Amino acid sequence: MNKLDRIFQENKSITDFSSAYLHYVGKVLSSISVDEIALFVDVLMAAREKGNFIYFIGNGGSASTASHFANDLAIGTKVQHKPFRAVSLCDNQSIIMAIGNDYGYDQVFSRQLEVLLRKDDVVVAISASGNSPNLLTALKTAQKKGAVTVGLTSFDGGKLREIADISVHVPAEKGEYGPAEDGHMVLDHLIGNYLMRHLEK
């Protein structure tokens, strides 16, 4: 039984559950390392300075976060001079379905990176479990091609936290996809809002 299960057992009404959920998510967010966030921002800023691409990948809800993050960096920061060249590899369904059909789902991101990735580009993998085979395969491909890899993780971090060059960890308990993905979206908005103001001309 994880924390959310215990919260529900003790708070059966929606008002009580809402209050307890929000309180718990606040505790999870306050436990994210600001030093890890700073390292991630340093990677993003270095990519911007050198004109490198930043590729976001994820599955399910994390695929939506990948798309949202790419949008908020490339467009939301409103940077005209040296913009963030951020792209989500989750958004071209024809490519994803072709690769999945012809090579297997575990290759849907790595095959795209084989075509697109250049040395010193950045690959950001978003995963609550940290154990999705297609993300791990993609990071190994990225590292072979000389890219910088970042993992946005949760639960125990999984293998993704181990192999990524840097990671930002959201310390929700295993199986708590809501708080985990809440944390990843907060990182998106936190970083996007900071960079928009930091780079404002």
C-alpha cells in the first residue's frame, strides 16, 4: 500500500481526499533537489548557447509531458535570440507507428535519434518508473553518439536514474503516477518560467 492508498483509506470524501492529496504532493515537491534542477538548467543553457537540439521522450502521460516541455522551452520562453531548439520525439505518430511495426516498440525513440542526433545534443527521458525499455535503449544510443542524457524520474529512479548523465528525481512512492507526473510538470513550469525571465531582453 503506497501513500495515496493510505490517504484514500483515511479520507473517503472528495474534499478530505483533495486536501490530503494536495498536502502530500506539496511534501513530494519540496523534496526535489534544487541542485539537480540547477544541473538540468545548466545543460539546457549550454545546449542553447551552442545551438544544439534538446530532444524529449516519454511514454503515456510522460509523452504528454515531453511534448509540453518541448513547447514551453522552444516557444514559451519567448527567446528570439538563440532560442531553445527543443523537440518532442513523441509527436509524429506515423514515424512512431512505422518504427514500432517494423523494428519493435523498444526502438521508437532510438531509431529517431540515430537519424537526428548530433554530438553534444541533449536527450531528456521522462519516466516515473525509470525502467521503460524504449527509453533506456534511446539513452544508450544517445550516449554512443556523444549526446548529453538527462532523466526525469520518480519511484526508486529505476535504471534510467543509473544510466543518465544527470537526473532530476521526484521522490513519490512506487505506483504513485499522479504525484510523480505532477512533479515532472512542475519542473517544466518552474524551469520554463525561470528561463523566460532569466533570458528576457
